Amino acid sequence: MPALDPVNNREEINKIVLETIRNYASDTVYFKDLDSRFIWNSKGHIHQLGASSTEEVLGKTDFDYFPKDFAQAARETELMIIATGQPLLNVVEELVLDDDTTKYFMASKYPLFDENGKIIGTWGSSKDVTETKVLERELQRSYMQMEHLVRVDNLSGLYNRKYFYETIEKYSSLYGERKEDGSTFSVVLIDVDDMTVINDQYGQQNGDLVLKNIADLLLRSTRKADTCFRIGGDEFAIVLPDTDKTQAYGLVKHLIGVIADSPIVIEGKRQKITISAGISTFDKEKADMSELISVAERKVNKSKREGKNQVSF
């Protein structure tokens, strides 16, 4: 077949191009009038709509084939394009078909002009990107799970030492910038009393049960805004936002009572568990993270020296 002359065979070339797009385009392509009624559709778009032929679709709208919310969003977009003459490019559309099925499309929409430059409708194309979006979400979920694992202590389920230091650093920066108000935060360090005796008497496995029990009591006895950590073998910590020294003392005093009044059964015996705690409160003028932790450590040691089962600040 001889090559077509692009000048003398323009009409024939336009027909061939249009039919090629209709029959073979991998992306869906469609044209609509000013009322968003279909006037031309590629076979890919016919298949997406679930229709049997182009003739079936002509004169119909998205409301005939898609959920109302999806169709209404498309109509509003097309009205905006008609009003402004500006296209909308590479937008991800979410199509919820049912509780178990959601499809995603990368769509671009344009104004449709007649030969005089007047807008007579819209046209657009879209590509099914469901697999890509699902993969992105799975990767994001896996990343978040990995981030969680990096921050969490396996035995207790509490956050670990690494995240404890990150939290202290974050709060020190945050509260250090609050120059105008008197807000502050407190750090509580906790040692389980006589943990070596418990391990020697009952074994490491039962000792781990004690630590898990302490972790559960910490979570149940602290406020939603507080963050609990296991930072060592029998060492725990709590960060108390918007809490000064006096408020922290009251909270920790209550916590100590809860733990002392919650004996754990080990090998059929009720074992009373107590903790010693120390409180340190952030000082805007010093704003030294190392000193903040060091003060709390010294207060824990003070509680140990003075009889255990108590808090010092």
C-alpha cells in the first residue's frame, strides 16, 4: 500500500488515527458534550464501563455506569474545565465498587474545542493504576510495620531505649521553643525492686512475666498522652507531656500504689512487686537532655537508698 500523502489525504489519515485510537489504545479515551454525555468512546473505555458497544453508551453519562459520588465528582470537574478552559492533568481517581473492591485510575481531562475555538464539551483519558496503588500501600504498610518494630521492645511491647531518647530530644526542642508559657514536661525513670532476687528464685522466664506485667500496668495506669518505655533489663521510663514536677509526683505516686497492690502469681504463689522511681522535669533555661536523664537516675537511686517502693523528685 502506497504511503498516504499527509496533505492530500488528511481526512483519510484523521479517520485511520481515530479508529486506531478507538480500537487499540491501552488507555481509555472518551469525549463528552457540555452536559457530560458521551459522544465518542474508545473500546477500552467501553470495556471499563461494562457496556457491550459504542452505540449503547452514546448519549449516556457517568451516572449511568458509576456510583453516584464518583459520577458527581467527574461532573463537577468537567464543569470547572468548561468554565475555565484549563485541563486537569494526572489526577488519581478512586472508584469504590464494593466493600472488597476499589479501583484507581490516573486520569487527565481537557476542554473540547470546535474549529472556531469554542468549548463544546470535554474529553479525557485514564489508565488503570490499581496494581501500582495497591503495591504502594503494601509497601507503606510494611514500612510502618518496620518502623514500629525498630521502636518497640519485643518482651514488653513498650517503646524501646532508642525511641526514648528520640522522644526526649523531640520534647526538649518543642518545649524549649515555648518561651511565653510555663508549660513543661517530665521524665520518670523506674527500676523494679529486687528483680535479681525474683530471677534467682523463680528463673528468668518467670522474671520476664513480671516485666510484662509491669509493662501492662504502666499502660493501664498512665494517661493517653503519656508514653511508656522499657529502656533496660528491669528499667522502665515514662514521658509526661505538659506535666510539671508536682503533677508528675502525684501521677507516679498513684502508679507505685497500683503496682504494689497488684501481686503476680508465680508458680502458684502471690508475689508482691514494687518499683522505685525518680522524676526529672524539663528546664527551659538549661535544656540539657543528658542532665534531664541524669537527674532522674539520681532520684531513682535516692528512692532505692531510702527503702524502695517510692518516688523521689
